Amino acid sequence: MAASIGSVVACLGVCLAPTTAMASSATYTVRAGDSLYEIAAKFHVTVRQLEQWNHLSSDVIHPGQVLVVSQGGANAVRSPSHSPSSSATTYVVKPGDSLWSISAKFHITMAQLEAWNGLTPSSAIHPGESLRVSGAGVTSASVQHGTAKSASLSSRGSSPASSNASLMQSALGFAVADYARNFLGDPYEWGAAGPSAFDCSGLIQYVYAHFYIQLPRTSYAQYDVGIPVSEGNLQPGDIVFFDTYGSGPSHDGIYIGNGQFINAASVSVEIDSLSDPYWASHYVGARRVIGETG
């Protein structure tokens, strides 16, 4: 599992400091070693969009395969001279956008985007909504708040290398949480592991497999992976566990921030709160599997 996680974190470096795709058309020819995740990062789109635009039923792609990488045609894929301008102050949300993908597109941090727009990691955004993507014109209090949050993230670790690794792991956690939202409302089915129905641990395994992190099948086995995380230090992408069927971690979900988590509950995939009396009374702990060997 260490090798899988390492490769994902290495890939994430492209997302944190993305270079503009050298393309003059809305298609891309797959090369040996490419993955959907890397191609999505290169063209500033989501994996979900690539799957939809190319009618893919899985993440498997092959060298020589031609993929559509923009919904709006050739002009939608920017050349280097038309990359998002650092002087731009607002951005209109498009279908398929997420806070994570917008922050990557404009080379800013999630913390800045949240602070400038009064958002949290779990805030919902909608097509047509206008978001501020630059500190220009933002009140000093908001800028200081965003700077403080960014500094808090970058201060983890004792060296630039460890700081960058922490930021990459954090960004991947946001991506995991964001991808899990795609399955909200899908039905719960005991023993199901996707893609149209899930039980609790099946959802966890399916979501993480999308990012090439292979996890065990059951919640009990998943509880033995990664490292323990206290409730006060939870980050998006962490796995939270509950003893809903007796002793032990019999249920789990993916933490998405702001005290909330996504889980396949008794009826469907839904968002619940750790502060809800039921979940609070059954909470047994959390594990972090991003960037950890376990």
C-alpha cells in the first residue's frame, strides 16, 4: 500500500502547481503511463468530467486512445497565453467545478478561496455562482484570515519538503471528499461495493480506489490501516468509525470538514454530522490513510 499512496501523492504535485496543458484542441492522446487522474489535473478538469465526456465505465485507459478533455470545444482548452490570469478577481462556477478544482486552476490555496468567499471545506457551490479568486479588493480581515489558515497548513513539518508533502496530502484529502459527494443519494445495500449501490465500507473502498489507494473491504479491517487521528485534528479524507452494531468499528464514513462526514447509512449515501447525538455516542475514532503506510 505504501507504493500506491506514494505514487498518488507524487501525482498530486501536478495538481498543486499545475502547468497549463500544451494543447490547441479539445482532445488528448493517451500516452504510456498516463492515468485519468493525471490527465484531469493537466487540463484542470475533474475525473468525473473525463468519464462523462468520454462515456467511460471505468478508469482504464490505453496508450493511443483519444480523450475529450473539454466540454466546450477546442477554444475551451487554454493555450499558455490564455491561462487563468493572476489579475482575475472573480470566476463563474461551471458544471462539475469544485472548490478544490477552482483553487488548483487559479494557483491559490483552498484556505484563501474559502476565506475570500466566506466558505468552509464542505460548502456547496453551484453553476453560475461568482467566486472571488484573488485577494484584490478583499477586506484586510478576510485576507489575514486566509493567510493565517494557509500559514497553519504550511507550518506543519520542519522543512519545505515536509511542508509540501503535508499540503499535497491535504489537497488529496479534499479531492477524496469531493469525489465522494458524487454518490450522495445512491442506495444502501448490504455487501454492495458500487458503482450503483454501497454499504458503508464498500463506499470507502470504492472512493479511495478511484485515487489508486487500495483499502481492505470491511470497516473492521479498514480501522487497522493508516494512523489514528484525534477528533480535533480531523481533515477531509480521513475515515471516521462508529460502533453501530455492537462493539468495534462496524460502520465508517469519509470526513468532509466542518464536523460532517459522508457515509452509506441505512437507506442511502448521505451527509451526517459528528455532533448528532446518535453519531456522537457511537463514535470510536478515525484513521488517516493518505500519505501513511499504516
